[in-house]
Amino acid sequence: MAHKFEIYKDKAGEFRVRFKYNNEVIFATEGYTSKSSAQNAIESIKKNGPDAPTEDNS
């Protein structure tokens, strides 16, 4: 699989989500206190991401 979401626990014990494409981390989220919150973040990205606008601040 070329792309995937990963949930992992950081050194502070918080759950984080990272999105990988070809084993390269494209982005990572803030820390969440529960795994279910991290899973909700993934679902929100999947649901809302396709319609998100692109903002060019250059």
C-alpha cells in the first residue's frame, strides 16, 4: 500500500496520527489523550479533506 494513516503513542503518552505516502511522513497531527480521538481525527480528514480549499500564502 502506497499510503496509510498510522496511530502511534508519542513519548508524552499522547496518541498522534501521521499520514505516510511511500513510507514518507506527509503530515502528523497534534497529540490526543485518547485513541478514539485520534481515530476521529482520521475520519474527519477523510470526510472533510477532499473538499478543503488550497490556500497559497506565498
